[in-house]
Amino acid sequence: KALPDLLHAAGSPVRDVRGAALELASPLGTDEATARWVDQAQASGPEVRAEIIGMLGRRGDAAALPFVRESLRSHDEIVRLAAIPAAVRLGGEAILPDFFGRVGAAGENEAAALKTALLGFDGRRVVPESFRLLDSTPLPGKAALIEVLGEKGARQEIDRVFTLAGDEEEATRAAALGALSKLAGEADIPRLVEMVENASDSDAILRLQEAVAAAARRETDPGRRGASLIRLTKNAAPGRRIAVLRVLPKVGGERALREAVEETASTDSQVQTAAVYALSQ
């Protein structure tokens, strides 16, 4: 019987009053109450509509799903952002086509929200479509899809991610380099080290170093950790030895320590400097 009062309070200009009303309303009533809340949302401004959509998601009544799906295409970003998690709660995997249909037009905030939502689903449902849409999706949605591939461990797509790491768009490169730190393994270390040697942008170098280190740390045997990385320094030019030495502190372990100690005796002053720095870390 409190529904009319809660509907009225949800239209209050005071946000805390609206929040209290919506919190109380979430578990109350049947699908008829859900319909009343949908009507209230449709008649409200963007901020109140977004708050009601959030409540409808928490309420869990699938009768609100058509309205929430429609809200994913709202002209107001605040409404779209509220609709994304609500759609997950109400629609589950059935909502995935809606999300993938939105990612190309998404702005930065919406792309981040869609990525978060997609990461909540089984990788077998989101990885193939994320990969399929890469070439046709502009930024920032493209970066979000690349990050999904990385977070979901889509190692079968690592060659495509390596290609994207050389993209002319900075945001694409950054997302791909971040994904490589999630996907790369020991076999990819030589390729990554070569990229470190050839990189000139400081941000890209740092991201590549993290990817190299992450790949080396995936060796589960502490005694072998970093071995494949250190092998690259044998009879190598100073540039490669420096590139490896700068990564070794992020890898750690006895082998890395021994390599840093040995290279402090290098006759190349730049290699020696890199080794001393690595040893200090």
C-alpha cells in the first residue's frame, strides 16, 4: 500500500529522499508495481530515470527488461550508463547482442561500462564477437574490445593483438600492449623484447616492459623464471642486453639477480649502468 507514496517520493528534488524511496521500493509489489515504476521513469527527467532504472535492475523483475533495453539507446548518457548493469541483471546472456550493437557508438564512459559488463560473461560468449568486431569498431569501443580479449585470456587471438600493438592510434596501441601483458607467454618473449628495442615512445616502452615481465613471471618454476629472457642476452648487442636488464627487476628470482651482477662488469658503460640500476632494484 506504500507504492503511491514511494512513487511520489521518487520524484522529490532531494536526491537522498529519492534514494531512500527507491531502496524501499526495490523488493515491494508484483509486476504491476514494476509497470508503475516504468511509467514513472518514462515521465521523469534523465537523472531520476537513471535512478529508477538502477532500482529496476536490483528489483530483478524481467518485466522491466524491454524498457531497460530501450534505455540502452537513450540520448542521455546517464540513462545509458544506468541501463547497462540493469540489463545484465534482468537479461543475462540474452542482452549480449544489445551490448555489442552499442559498442561502436559508445563514448569513453559508456565503452568502459560495456567492457565491465562484458567481462562478467563467459569468455566463450564474448571473445569471438569481440574479435569479429575489432576492425569495424572505432575508438573508444575498439580499445574496450581489445581489453576484453586480454582480460578473458584470448590467447588464440594473440597474433592479432600483436598487430594492433603497432597501430597508428595511440589508444589502440595502449589497449593492445595492456592485453599483451595478460596474454603473452614464454614463447612470446623474444618478439616482445624486439619490440622494446625498437620502441621510442616512453609510455609504450613501459607497457612493453610490463608485458615482457608478465610473460616471464608465468613460468611457475621459480628456479627457471627469467631463463628464456636471460638467454636472449648471450652474445647480444648492447641494446638488447639493456632492454633485458631494465625488465629483470620486474621478474625477480635468482637467475635475474645473477645476470644483473654479471653485467655490472660489462665493458659497455651503458650496459653497466643498466645492470647497476637493475641490481639496485
